[in-house]
Amino acid sequence: MVDSYDKAMERLEQIVQELEQAKALNMSDYQQKTEEAKELLMFCQEQLTKWECKMDELLSSRNE
């Protein structure tokens, strides 16, 4: 698994390119790539949620 948002996005872009360029994928390869993409998307969503919470905390403490 990746350890940063940027690396996750980079890998997601790579998966999309692989899927777009593939003339034919067997079901196992397609399933593996879509599962990996799903995990990466979940990781990115978690990172964005953490960042949003941190920004909310900073902004609310600044307004106090």
C-alpha cells in the first residue's frame, strides 16, 4: 500500500492508463486492478477527510 496521497494518486493514474491501453484484460487482471483502485480511492478519501478536519480545527482556533 502507499504511504502518501501523492503516491496514491500517481498509482491511480497509472491504473487508469493501463486499463485504457489494454486491448483485452482477463477477468482476474481487471478485478485485481479495480480492487487496487478502490483501496487507493478509499485511502485518498481518508487523507482528504483528515486534512479537512485539521483545517477546520485551525480555522476555528484562529477565530476564537
